[in-house]
Amino acid sequence: MIDKISLNILKILQEKARIPNVEVARQVGMAPSGVLERIRKLEKLGYIDGYEVRLNPKRFNRNLVAFVIVYTQKATDEKSVARSLSAIPEVQEVHYVAGEDAFLIKVRVSDNEDLGRFVQQKISNMKAVKSTRTSIVLSTYKETARIPIDDTN
């Protein structure tokens, strides 16, 4: 269990990971060295998995988002399929979902034509894949990797 100060530090870092350590210290009322020590401890304990830059997908011609349900053959090695799907650059998320032998993947491609090629050449050709069902995103109103943090965590 972590204390309220550490939770507050996590909230601040989720909002802006590049915030200077001195500014975090000012916001939580601690010395910068104490904040840095807490951040390192939070990393070591696994509360912080890493830091990444969010790129604008439109600047890289990745305008289309789609969710593809990938149905697999019975008796398929789930972890092997997950590794194969995860290795595809266009795939941003891979989730094994309950109900049927299926994965839900989020992909980013340039357009409908590119999506069609992607599904046919990179997904449907996989030996373990039985079929797919694709939903194209028309508008995105919220997209985040942030985890809700409240003082009861």
C-alpha cells in the first residue's frame, strides 16, 4: 500500500510525465530529492511501468482505428497467438477475451484499403485464426492509458 503523497505523485506524472521533478516537489510539498526517491521506489515496486511519448497518428498517416475480433481454432495455444499478434506493428492492443476463443485487437492503419490488406495478409493468414470480425471507428471522443487514482487505492 502506498501513501497519499505517492498517489498524488502518480496523478501528477500521469497528467504530464515530462513535468520537472522540482515542479512535482512543489506541488506535493516535498524536497526534489525526496520526490525523486519516491518515484524510483514506485518504479521498483511496479506502480510505474514506464514512460512513453504519445505521437499524433495523423502525422504518420495512421488515421483509421479499428477493433478486430480474431476468432481462433480450438486447442490453439493462446500465448503463442498473443505473441504473434503483438509482433505486428499496426496492432496497438491485444486482449484475450472471455466467451469464445477470441482476441480483441486495436489496430491503426491509413485507410479502409490498408485495413482490408492488413486483415487479409497479416491476420487471416495466421494458421490459428478461424475468422475475424472488424469494427471501424468513426469518431474517437476519449482515448487514454491513464488509470483512475483515488485516495483509497
